[in-house]
Amino acid sequence: MYARSTTFHGSPGNIDAGIAFVKNEAGPMLDSIEGCRGLSMLVDRETGQCIATSSWEDEAAMRASDEQLRPLRDRGKDILGGSMQIDEWEIVVMHRSHHGECARVSWLQGDLDAMAETFRAAILPQLEQTDGFCSASLLMNRSSGLGCATTAWESRAAMEASRPAADEMRNRAATDTGGEIVDVHEFDLAYAHLHVPEMA
């Protein structure tokens, strides 16, 4: 399974219009494209940053869709304002008990195979014991050596309460993989239709 994320650094005042665009136009269009397995959207209402992520059955389907989706991404950029960045990923881990209301995304640079092993063996079991945990995924871009870990939570309060444990797990992952933490950001989960099967 593969994923393409489009990060919009937009205007906070345009967030609701961006969500409506994803729900009413982008989501239904992606549902009609062969090989697409859904779409999700994370939003930060304070900064205007949004991440729309589509999932794909294989790399070929993802690549074949690129030209078709370019006008859609450009329209999203026009609606949200600001700049746009596109990243492509391999989905390495996906574990979900249910959808949540918000999510924390951590980007780490390092040994990706070691990162995946640490995520599966050490971090997932600990997350499952954390109150309010809903799901976790690990995406990788092997050409850049970047890993992207996302955890979803049933409420903003649960996500905030998990911060100390999350900091410890993230630091351990960076240490175990000889890598570094690039960025951490918390979002509301505005649209959750990413139909990726269990891949733990």
C-alpha cells in the first residue's frame, strides 16, 4: 500500500472551505479512481496547515493518478491559500481500533527498517495501553530516509494527556534508529476515509 500526502500551508480563515471541498469534491472524485483506497484530512485551525492524504493499492496506481489529480490539488491550494507540498510514501504499519477526533504527526529521519521494527515491537504495544488511543500508522519515503508516524486519539484531552508518553516513545525511536526528530505537529481529524487494511 502507498500514500500521497499534500500539505497545504494555508490561511486559518479558509479551513472550513477546505474541509467542504474535500468532503464534497475531492473525496468523491478519489473514490471513482481505480486503485484508490480513500482519503483523510488533518487540519490545524490556528496555523492553517492541512494535510490531505490519499491511499493506494500499489505504487503503480498512485503514479497513474498523478496527472488526473493535479487540477484537484491546484483547486485545493486556491481554496486554502498559501503554499503546497506533495510527498509520496510506502505504508509500512497501519493499526486501527477506531477513528478518532484528532491526531499527532511525527516526522523522523533515520534507519527506516530499524524504525519500523521499533514501531511494531515497542511503540504499538505501549500505545495500545494508552487511554484514548485510536490508531497508529507509519509511512516511509525510502529515497529521502524520512518516516512519518501518525497516532489518532478519541479527544483533544486524550491527545494532550498522552504527550509525555509520546515524547518518550519518539525519543526512544530516534535513539534506536540513530536518527533525529524532524518535526511534530498536532491536528484535528476533519475527514477520515482512509480505508487501509490492518498492517501491523
